[in-house]
Amino acid sequence: MRRLILIISSILLSHQVLGQPVVATSIKPLQLIAVAITADVSDVTLVLEGNEDPHHPSLRPSQRRTMSDADIFIWIGPALETGLERVVSGLNAEVITAMNLDGLHLMTIDDRPDPHLWLDTGNALVLATRLAEILVEKDPDNGLQYKKNLAEFTADLQMTEAAIREHQNRNPMPGFVVYHNGYQYFEHQFGLTHSASFTSNEEIAPGIRQILGIKTIMLEEAIHCVIVNPSVNTRNLDNQLEQAEPFFVVIDVLGRDIPYGRRGYQELMETVEQDFASCQ
């Protein structure tokens, strides 16, 4: 019995020494920001993977465990992950609600907060800074590493932003329209402006009057590029636009195909910029 107690005590002590705070996030962009801060210390787990809709998630038991096992849980807030609100309220974790952080640049759609805040690199830095502060407090043994990671993330972010601006300056965007007005953080930061949006709510399909109105705009301004999110039925939209002869550029702001890694967020922003540039 004494030997068993010693073994258990040893395991618990080892866990206390080696165990770092468990960080989990609701969506991929937040995971990519968080892993830049936890790099070389711990991994960041993700709740909503693949093509799961953050607006109406149907959580499996394993996903609920991921959330309940977290010491720090990061989500955008009920404006995006509506179905997570009740679960989040019952967590024992320290919850970071990104939309509530001080220092954010927040935009609105139809007088409602636009939750796609990660498409602004300044907002990503605000979140990363807050996460680093919490991790240093909870895990001081790795405090220097978290601070180092934040400094590297900041420097890399500045270079990424500068590279995107330079590319945009060298390759001015032609006119374009968007299916859903969910890219405005990126557009505002890098000086882009869409001519029209089919819908301000991606869960509500545009009516025929809205589509015909945008068709007229596209014809008058000689616009051929339509930016859509991955769930849009472009064949159906193409048929509705008829002679407008659009070509569609799919931009996944959730970064589902971006590899997990400490530069993942920068790669997401670079990919979004490259996708915009393909409107040329």
C-alpha cells in the first residue's frame, strides 16, 4: 500500500511540475493565434473542426470534454458561436471572450457586431497579448518562453502585414462584390472596398430583387469577380446572375486547410490576401 501511495504521489508531483495550462479554442483561427504563444511549451486543442458550422454547432461528447478539460478556453463570443454560449457559461476554465477584450478594433454589420475580428492583425495581437499575460500568470516557470513567443509573433505579424500591403500596392484590386459581408476587417485594414454584398447575414439567402440589383451594379461597373465563402452554391448563383459572367473566388476565413503551427495565423492572412489577389 505504501509503495502504491508513493507511486501515485510521484505521478501527481510530476504532473504538477510538467503540466502546463491546457488551452482550447472554439475555431481554427483562434487556435492558430494561440499556438504561436504556447509554442515549445504545449499544444492547443480545437473544438470545432472540419466543416462544422460555428453558428450552430452540435457538440459531440468528445468536444464537450475538450472544453471541460481546458484551463483556458478561447472563443469569439455568442455573436459567432451562438450554440456554445450555454456550455461556455458552465466551464471551470478561464474563458477569454475575444469580442470583449479591450483594445480591439470592432466593426458592425447592420448595427450588429461583426464577429470576424481575427481578419484584422491588430485584433489578433490583442488576443495573443492577453493570452500570454494569462499564461505567464498561471505558468510562471514557462513565463520567459511565452514572452519570447509573443515577441516573435508580434515581429512576424508586422512583417506579414507589411508584405500584404506591399503586394496590394503593387497589384491594385479591380472591382469586386462579396456574397457575404464577412471580410470587412481585412478589407478595411488593407484598403479594399467591395462594391456590393449579396447578404449581410450568411444564414439568410439573398432574394431575387437583391440579386438583380447586384447584377446591375456588376454590369455598370464592369465587375466580374464575386468573392464567396465555401458553403455558397456558386452554380446556382451563376445561373441567377445570368449574363453578368462572373467568376467566383472562394475564401475560407476559418482557415480549415491551414496547417497547425506557430506561423499558422500569418499563413491564414497570407492565404486570404492571395485569394483576394486572384480576382485580377
